[in-house]
Amino acid sequence: MQARSEETRGRILQSAMTLFGRQGYDATGVAGICEAAAVSKGAFYHHFASKQAVFLNLLEEWLQSVEVDLAGALAEAPNVVDGLLGMAARTRGIFTAADGRLSIFLEFWAQARKDPEVWRRVIEPFRRYRELFAAVIQRGVAEGTFRPVDPATAAQALVSLAVGVIMQGVFDPRGAEWDRVTQEAVGLFIEGIGKR
Amino acid sequence: MQARSEETRGRILQSAMTLFGRQGYDATGVAGICEAAAVSKGAFYHHFASKQAVFLNLLEEWLQSVEVDLAGALAEAPNVVDGLLGMAARTRGIFTAADGRLSIFLEFWAQARKDPEVWRRVIEPFRRYRELFAAVIQRGVAEGTFRPVDPATAAQALVSLAVGVIMQGVFDPRGAEWDRVTQEAVGLFIEGIGKR
């Protein structure tokens, strides 16, 4: 029974992500999610208190998977330069994910403007990413790999670069090879703060 | 009569910008815009064919003012480094504009997903900005101010940086002094591609 319950929960999340991405959060209702997932309303409310709860769950899962991925790239790397380049390379997964994750990225931001709870959860990881990058850059400066740049500024620049590339990738998917752009732009930046 | 007509048109645009920014495009109707602007529906339709026409007009005006501002900063500068730093400094105006322009920035992007005409007009200037930056960087490389970086990659990084900072500024206005962040991050990037 446990396995079946998990499978139902997963199907609700998957259907909700597809619908939010395709038609937006506001235009999607619990009834539509139930229909797409082929579950009853009773089953839906057994797993989630509301449409918002499904949405926050998707957001949380997405942010966590990105964070685990980035931390993994850093942990595997022999030095800070390779660590940061490795993190940039991991963004490939974000752009190639075919499950519609990228198309609901904007929906998260749009809802954040209207819903303080979503806002809090969208904003918080950006602050964490900035701290994570700042710590890495600080290490690079201490090791003498990087010039004595301000770690907070450099981290903010890196996070902004990433956000900017993702936003453009969402809107203009065919405008560039976005995963290559990310790697090259981050590479150029890292080279720029490196000692020569 | 001409002056009064212009004044009416301006009031419609101003009211629409406030409402789109505060409650979103979808939740705003022509009736609401007319009420806020204290104009009749007849006057509204004399100036604009639809709500979408008002929206596209606001988008176009905003993008043009940004572009004129950036081009001006570049033209005034004695060299490419100062030109790029001057462009970054001009973004201050974007963040300090009190008229709600920033708060409808996201609304433009959200509508772009649903409306191909909005999409075309939102995407097109990004491509122009990339070309503008690439030309400047190319000049810097030719002059020997910059290292022999790939102008297209560097331009893409700069545009992404700007988009990322603006997006974060929209969402987390108190999370940082965003105009200072822009200048410092761009400064760091320019320094990074500069010859030492």
C-alpha cells in the first residue's frame, strides 16, 4: 500500500508540474490536476492540503535537487576553480530536463510576487547560494588561486549570471545553446578573478 | 486639443502601469484602467485598440528608454572600459524608478510566455543588447584594452549578469543595494577581461 501511495503522490506532482508549466498556476485547478493524474479528489487531499501545497512541494524539490547537484560538483572537485566550473557544467541538467521543470521556474517567480509564503521560499535559496559561492571564493582567495576580490561581490555576480542565463533560457530556448553559454560565461568570470 | 489628448494618453499609460504592476496583467481590465485614469471608455479606445496595445506600448517605451540611456553612456565615455562601467552605472535609474516600472518587468516576461507578440518584442531587444555589447568588447580587444576574449561570449555574460540582477532586484528589493551590486559585479567582470 505504501508503494502505491507514493506512486499516486508522484503522479499528482508530475501532472501538476505539467499543467502549471503549460497553462500557469492560476489557470490550473485541483480538479484539472486530479483528471490529468487520474486520481480522485479524496486521494489528492490525502496527500496535499491544497493546490498551493503541491506548488510549494514542487518548488522545494526542484531547489533541493539543484542544491544537492551543485554541492556534489563542488565536493568532487580537486580545487576551487574546477569546483566552480563543475557547478556551471551541472546546469546542463537544468536546461535539458524534459519534464517541464524549466517552464514552471517563471511560474514560481510570478507566484512569489503574490504569495508571501512562496516568496519566502523562492528568495531564501538565493541567499544560501550567495553564501555558498562566497565561501568557495573566499577559499580561493585564501589559497592564492584568486586575486583578492571581495567574495560577497563575486558571489553575487555569479548568482546573477546564473539567474540571468536561466531566465533567458526559459524565454528564448532556441536563442542560444544555454548550457554552453553558462559554462563559457562562468569560465570567463572565473578566469577573470584568477591569478595569472 | 492636441495637448489635452496627449495628457489623456499619458494618464492612461501611467494608470495601466500602476495596475499591471500592482495586480498583474490578467487581473487588470480596460474598465479598471479607465476608472484609475479618470477617462471614459470612448477616450481609451480613441488612443488604444485594446489592453494588449497599452501593455505593448509600455513595454516599448521602457525598452527604448533603457536603450537610449545605455547608448548615451557609451557615447559619452572616452574609452570602452569607462563606457561599459558607465552603462552599469545607468542601471541605477532602473532600480530607483519609483513609478512601478520595475514591478511590471516580470509581468512583461510572464505575458511573453502566453502571447507570441509580446514574446517577440521582449526577446528582440536582448538580442540587440548582446550585439551592442559584443561590438564594444570587440573594439576593446582590437584596441588592446581587453584580453583576446570571445566578444559574443563576454557580451552574453554581461547581458545575463544584468538580467539576473534585475530579476533579483524585482523580487528581493531589500535583499541588497542592487544598483551598487550591478556596478561592482560589472566592474569585476570588466577587470577580469582587461589586460593587466
